[in-house]
Amino acid sequence: MKKPSDEISRHVSVDGRRIEYRPIGQWRPDTPVLVFLHEGLGSVAMWRAFPQRLCAGVGLPGLVYSRLGYGRSDPLRGTRSMHFMHEEATGALPGLLAALGIERPVLVGHSDGASIALIHAGRFPGVARAVVALAPHLFVEPVCTASIAAITAEFGHSGLRERLARYHDDVDGAFRGWSDVWLSAPFAAWNIEAEVAASRCPILAIQGEQDQYGTMRQLDRIAELRPDARLLKLPDCRHSPQFDRPDEVIAAVGAFLRDVGIAAAAVARH
């Protein structure tokens, strides 16, 4: 396994395309690696310090990366596919893990990234050691599309485009590729319940009770499909538990990984 020695962003070639990634700590063949999967408008930099804090808290190394079309990764070729989450989970993510020599990751995903993690776990049972799903989507809800429609209407004149441009080389492609898919009529039928049901690894699902992109039905459905999954519903928390309630998230992830035998280190104080 390759052993990156610092925490600066770099690039790796996967199927001829450059993918931005950032290593955290030292990767060793006998050590699980936390692999962070960002949300629909995210990137390496937009995770801020959370990956470093979580890795320090659980005593494990990590990998943060930007999907194609995001951050400093290569732009998309053409429009984003309606099946982009399944394609990432079954093609791009396995390719990246293979290129970097990571065999049994712990997938830590947020929003679209959480859905990608759950799809991967369902399509490849036995590969992921565990999944931590922050504000996952299992199906499309009206509250989600309404929130996306609202920020799409404001994208060009609210300052959002300028803020996102600091993080994405192709800001319009990143935003429109995400919003156009989510707001398209055919995407209303998108659903990953079958993949969640097929998964076998331990799952921790965390969601804010004031999540503006999904109701608690998302977490409840995980529990119905996987009764052994662990749920955490956070009050006074919106769509980004890792930013709104980071201490509770880090503590919950640390306890979860210790309970399933993945991390032995005590959660550090933050």
C-alpha cells in the first residue's frame, strides 16, 4: 500500500483523468483508512478541518478526494449522468481505491456522498469495513427538491457562485451538473433502498432534525432495511452534522468504530 506522508492535496490518475485527493496520516496495509465522500457541491477543501479532526479522534488515517467535476479534479466530459451516484460507487470509487492501494475502507459520506457510500456497500458486500452516512438520501423527497430549486434560482445573483468558485475549477459545471440532475423529472424515481438492504457491513447513519434536504424518514428507512444499523438524530442541526454538531458526530463515530472492532483509540477531546 502506498504511504503518503503529509496532508497536502495532490492528484492521481484514474482511467486517464486527474483526481484531487488529500491523505491524512500514514496508510498501512494493516490499518483501516477513512475515505471521505463529499456532498453534491463539495470538494476536498469544503470538508474544512472535519476529516483531520475525525481521524485524530478515532486514531485512524484518512483519504479525502474530489469527484470528477469538483474541486481541483478534472472537469466532466459532457453532462453529468442521471446515474452519477451509482456510477461513482461502482466505477470511479473502486478505481480510485485501487489506484491508491486501499482495500478495506471505512466510507464516511455526506449527503450525495453518503448515498454513494451506501450504494458501494450494497453492490460490493465485504469490501467496505463500515459506512458512516451523514444526512444520506435513499430516495427523493419534496423538501429536498424544493431546497435545491430555491438555491438554483439564487445561484447567479446571491453570491453563492462566487463563494463556490473559490473551491471548484469548473464552478458552473459542478453546480449545474448537480442541480440539473436532482431537479429533472426522471430523477424523482431515483432510489437506493435495494442497495441498503443488500449491504452487510456495519452502518452508522446521522442526520440533523432540521435537515432542509431530507426528513427523518431517510434514517428510519435505513433502520427498517438494516435493523442492526445505528442511528443518531441530532437536534438543532441542519444538513451538515459535521459542521453543526462536530463534537457529537466525532464522539458517535468513535464509539461506533470501537464497538464494531475497527478503532481501538479513545476519542480525543475537542
